[in-house]
Amino acid sequence: MNAPDKLYPDLRLDGIRACFPCFASAEWEGVRYLDNAATTQKPAQVIEAVRRSMAVGTAPIHRGLYPLAEQATFDYERARSTLASFIDARCAKEIVFCASATDAIGRVATGWAARIGAGDEICVTRMEHHSNLLPWQRLCRERRARLRFIEITSDGRLDLASARSCIGARTRLVALCHVSNVLGTLNPVPEVVAIAHQHGAHVLVDAAQSIAHLPVDVQQLGCDFLMFSGHKMYGPSGIGVLWGRRALLEAMEPALLGGGIVTSVGEHSAQWRDAPHRFEAGSPNLAGAAGLEAAARMLSAFAPGALYRHLGQLTEYLLDRLRRLAGVTLYGPTEPTERVGIASFQLAGIHPHDVAAACGDLRVCVRAGNHCCQLLHERLGEPGSVRASLGIYSTRDDVDALVSALDYARGQMQ
């Protein structure tokens, strides 16, 4: 496998937009894309990897004995190894390919069910995306367990005092996001992990919003499960990763049953294959895995921490410009170092949907709504917000265009 620096020897942040065909297309002329927390654009490297896989790399993996199938199997397992290295997993067998981060969380919830009994507790944070809330709600209902909430401070940071009071002897699992998809808050995951492990609880981390912008290292985080989706890290849709400690994966039941996951089948029972294969029933998303590998290798081509520093500088500029606007209420930590590339806000007297629509008139793309975080917005005292979110190709010009669009929105609604 080629090393990342050999794949992309000239990849630099100041020229990164040239890697994304959308920005050179006529359809995108004048577009300012600030909805990266929802999904990211795709670089040429990812597009080519998907195209090549579909054009000349398609064959049934782990089944065929002819050269084309053997090559497809090699490519698929190479992608698994690349993703393992990308997050510093101890081995490739800890990487499970899923349809999305949502799918990955659901698989853990299903596989974890046997460990949860009446009176046990699962802790989540007040800022969780519905994907990391609804599975635990249902699991607690079904198992007569208790769902508890780690609260946030008035400035949108995770309240560690609340975490200490919430996590206790009955806690079996703590589920939290690495970065909030509304507030941009960078959560103190190692500290939460330390608290949970003191009580014998395991920790699941939703890294969907951090994987593309931070050095995500599962050994440093100390968590037990971590998941992310391809489409938020400049990769394809329909592919994601579940990482779990190997012993925990081996102890879990598969959520989806079908071909390719068994060693033997009888009339009334079956024996599962070892992880990760027991969790990958059916024909895999080979092209998706190829595209996700290409995305991970692209991100790995930058110097360690370069993306985080770049995004941090642009986040600081975004926050500063928004704070200078009259009538803007900004949510989340005040320090740019405590958040990652996301700013959610209100524009006084104007519904968030109207703000987003007015921005769209000027081809500035932002999100409006509750962003699949109703409980967090209840805590903020608002039904929704406007969200601007940055990517590695975002620029100060994009931020300036947003500020102009907000002025335009205010003028349209007066």
C-alpha cells in the first residue's frame, strides 16, 4: 500500500479547493458552502477511487477463488487496514464497515442489549444527536433500565461535575459525541472515559463531527467504541465505520443476519464468524470502502494537527464576524479552542428557516432547524437555530459572504 505522502505529494491546504471538482463547475459558481456538518463535498481522489472500484474492481469478496475476486477481497481488506491505522486501532479486526455512524450506533445498541438489565443505567449527554439518543431510549424501555443525562453549562460546554454525579455503580454505558453537531463543542472525552472506567462502565464515542478535522486516536481517547460516517469526512455516502475493542466485539451478537457471517448453520442454530466479519452480512459496499479509504489517505497526507489548526483559525474568524453583527445570539463555547468549525446562532426577530432561505438567495448554504438535537435546543430555549459549519476548503471569503447574507436577510424581513 502506498504511503499517504507518496499518494499526494503536493497536497497543501492553500490549494485544497483545487482537489474538489464542485468548486470549478459552472453549477457551483458563486456558491458558498457552509453546511459541512451535514455533509461534505468530495475530492477528485475519492471520486476516482469509487469510479475505479465500480469500473474495474467489482467482484464478490471473501467468496470467489478467481483472480478478480481475490483482488477485490484484497482491496476491501486493505481499506479496513487503512482505516485502522487512521484512528490508531490495535488491529484491522477492530474495524467494522457499516452503512453510517447511525447504523454503527444501532449495531452496538443491539449487541449490547444482553448486558443491560432492569435497574441498570445508560448515560448520554444533553447535546447528543438523535442517532446517539434514540437507540438508548428504546434499549432502556425494553430492558427496564434508566437513561440519565449529563448536562451542559450555560456556555455550551460539557459539565464534568454533572458527569461525575450521573455516572455511578449502576452505569453500564456512557454515550457521547466527540464534537457537538450544534455547538461545535469539543468534549473532554478522556476525562469522561476515566470517570466511566472507574465505575466499570464502557464508553461509546460518536466521532462523526470530529473525524475529518481532528487527530482521532482511539488509544489516546481511551474509549471502548467509536464510530464515524464517510460522507462527513469527504468520503462517499452509505459507508461508515464502527471501531470496538476486539474482546467487546467478539462478545456481541450481530444485529443483521445473512450471508457471510457464519462458520456453520444447523436447522435451529448457527455459529458466528469472528469479528469483524460477523457484523458484515450480505454483499459489502466495496466502492464505498474504496472511497472511504481514499478520503482517509487524503486527510492523512497533511501534517499532524494541520487541519485542526487551519479550522481553528477560520473558526475564530467566523465567531468574531458573527459577534460583531447586531441581533446575533451565538451558542456554544466562547473560546475558539473549545469548539471545532461549527457556529449555531439566532438572528433576532427572524425565524431560522427564513434566515437560511434568504442566505440561499445569495447562494450561501447554511442549515436551519433543530439539527436532530431537540433536547439541546430545549435547553437553549429555542426550537431551532441557524448553523454555519466549515470544511477544509472553507475560506474567509465564505465567512464574509455569510455575514453579507445575514445583512441581506435582515433587510428582507424588515
